[in-house]
Amino acid sequence: MPTSPSLKEPIAAVLLGAGLGTRMKSARPKVLHEIAGRPMIGHVLAAIEGLAPARRVVVSGPDTQALLAGAVAPVPVAVQAERLGTADAVKAARATLDGFAVGTVFVLFGDTPFIRMETLRAMAAAREEGAGVVVLGFRAADPTGYGRLIRDEGGALARIVEHRDANAEERAVDLCNAGVMAIEAGRLFRWLDRIGNDNAKGEYYLTDIVALALADGARASVIEAAEDELLGVDSKRDLADAEARWQRARRIHAMEEEGAILLDPQSVWFSHDTALARDVSVGQNTVFGPGVTVGEGAVIKPFCHLEGCVVHAGATIGPYARLRPGSAIGEGARIGNFVEVKNARFAAGAKANHLSYIGDAEVGAEANIGAGTITCNYDGYSKYRTLIGPRAFIGSNSALVAPLEIGAGALVAAGSTVTEDVAPDALALARARQETRDGGAARFREAKAAEKAAREKKSK
Ligand code: UD1
């Protein structure tokens, strides 16, 4: 859809989320179920955000208010006391919209996460061109259940009729109401207050606003969008389908727009905010949680899990690595197999190639962390930091008990449990001294064999 010129009038947005979501079979409000790590209603808010709305409000049922408020803050939440229909739900936003007299009020559903900013912009532009109400429509492959957009002889929108209230002729119409509307702010509540509930469901239908606006001399128009943009999510199965669709589109974006290499696209899972630079290579079965940025040419080998971290250009991660929030992996640094990094920064060229836990740490440039190194960052009460200087070498299977500082160029002997700071270029050995007894193994075996023979004799 072509983008329209910039808008002249202010925008307000009312997001409906007071539905019961019964088919979701969940303790969580439907609109807070996530796609790509972001609640569905967050996707809708992000789409309208593109139009820089002057006011936004989310409408919740009384039971879900606190949960919704926590998730959408700083967007305010208004409460619809009883679920009396979509028109009644919009009325719950009256206080938030007080004084918003000139401009466009959008009504959006919190459970249609694929709505695009460009579509909303086209609706707002149509509203500014003089329509009192702009309705978003789509051609449904199966229109059952949707409200139908009924046009007059001249082709103009005349009214919306809900499926249950429609006659056979109206049901044959495939142009359906998506539910999203852009309404002239000055007359919104005047029209809403006139909507009644004399219909099959006994609800106050927002859709009745079209006929009322026309009766008031306003114009109503339709903007059409593709059906898959308007996909609603009603069940866990719909949620999984929506996630799969989102991921498919994101993988294409990664390859075609960001210039990343995905070795097996369908096994790479993105978050809503993943950012890949060009020539990043992502191996099979990698999952990006929220908040990951990967720099140019970095290589993520198969089976990695990353969240809340930055991987700088040319770094190598995995296979089988886990990067947790607060981590930054410097240019050309390497995090190898079965290494977990949490809230730790690796400077350029630093390495932890095998089987380590590095948490709450700073690792200097070109430092080398040996296999099996653990930063002991937690004593059951508080977290402490480990500072490892540039070019330091930590021998395999070392426990670094934080708070701790290992100086630049220092060497920690393999198997050490280090509890005291190590000065730059010092060698720290913190392990039991080895004792070797000549012939000890042979004596041990002889003793064991004698024990075994005695046991067998006794049991005969
Ligand atoms: C609505 C439209 C229908 C359209 C369809 C598209 C009306 C009357 N009908 O029907 O024309 O084809 O969407 O999906 O608008 N909600 C509240 N409070 C309420 C009732 C609903 O907040 O009292 C919210 C729900 O959370 C949901 C949205 O409004 O996000 C739609 O409500 P729902 O009852 O599912 O409407 P549909 O029957 O799908």
C-alpha cells in the first residue's frame, strides 16, 4: 500500500482489550500473550506509534486492569465495567479523550497484531479528506462470523451488519469489517451515545456508528487491506500460527533487508527487536530473545540462545553458547561451546572457548579463559564482579571467587580456586599440591584383589 503524505490532524488511539478471551484457555489476558517476545497489544501499539498519536488508551476489563497497566505503561488503561459490546468499550475511553475535539480517533483491537502502520496512515489520510468514519475492510476467504460492509447503489459504504444479524443476501458479501476504525474526534461520542443494543447479541455494536454518521450527514469510507494483515488471535493454536507467520516474515527481512546469512532459516527464531548487521551468519537452531544486536560479519554457530546482549563485529559465538542479558562480546572475541555468559563484557579478541560460566565480569582484550572456568559471582545473598585484565590467562577448571581482580597479563594455574586478587603479570597457583607414591597403584590393586578373594571364599 502506498504511504500517504504526512498527516495534518492529531491522532488518538483506543485499543480494545476487554474481551474475555475464553478460547485462549489462559489465566493471562488474551492481548498479553506474546508474539516474537512482545505482547500482541504491544505490536498494535507499535503500529500506531508510527503515526505519533497525541493520546493513547487501552481498554481493559475490571479483572485484568492491573496486568494490562503493567504491560502497556506509560499508556493509560481505562476500565470497561461490563462487557457490553465494542461501542460501550470505546465509551470507557471518554475521560482519556476529554478535550480531544479535533482530529482522528482510531479504534483498534488488541488481538490483531499484524496491523501495519502504513494501513493506519492510509485510514487517517482518508479521514482527513473529509470522512466522518473510515472502516478497515478486507476480502475474507471465509466471511463467516465477520461483520459485512454493505454498500449503497452508488458503491458508498451504507452500514455494517454483524454476521448474526445479516440476511442471506448480506451474508453473501465477502467484504468484511476488520474492526479497526478511524473516526472524526468531534462527533465520536455524539454518535456513540446514540448506539443502541437492539440486535442478536444484545450488545452495543461499534459498527452501528456507520449508519449513525451517515444519518448525521457525514461520509463513511472503506480502506481495504489484505486478510493476513488482519489475522486475529483467539486461541493458543492461533497464537502459534501467528508466531510462525511473524517468524517467516522476519527471516525474509533478515536475509533481504539486513543482509544476514541464515544457514537454515526456518530453525532461526527472532525477537521483535533483533537487529542484525550485514553478513552476520546465523547457524541452525538459534534463538534470539529480546534485545539482541549483532555486528557485521559476526558468526553465530548452531544451537545458540541469545538475549539482551550485543555481539560486536567479527565475533564468533557457539555452537551451543548461551548469552544472557547485559552481555557484550567485543570485536573478534570468541565464545565457544557450552559457555554461558551473563552480564559480562568481553573486550576485543578475548576468548572463552569451552564449558564456562562467566557472570558479572569484565574480560580484558585478548584474555583467554580456559575450559571449565567458573566465576563464582553469588554467595546466596549478593552478586559480585570479577575483573580480568587484558591478556590474562585463566587455566582450565579454575573457580574465580568474586569479588576478584586478575591483573593484566596475569596467569592463573589450571584447577585453581582463586579468592584473592592477582597482580598484573603474576602467577597464581591455588590448588592442592600433588603427591605421587611410587608403586601405589599396584599396591592398591593387590589389596582390592585380596579383599575380593576373601569375600568369595566366605560366600561358598
Ligand atoms: C467485531 C466486529 C465485526 C468484525 C470483527 C473483526 C463489532 C460489533 N463487530 O466482531 O464487525 O468483523 O470484530 O474481528 O464491533 N471488546 C471489548 N469490550 C466488549 C466487547 C469487545 O473490549 O465489550 C474487544 C475485544 O477484546 C476484542 C474486540 O473488542 O478485541 C472485538 O470484540 P469481539 O466481541 O471479538 O468482536 P467480534 O465479534 O469479533
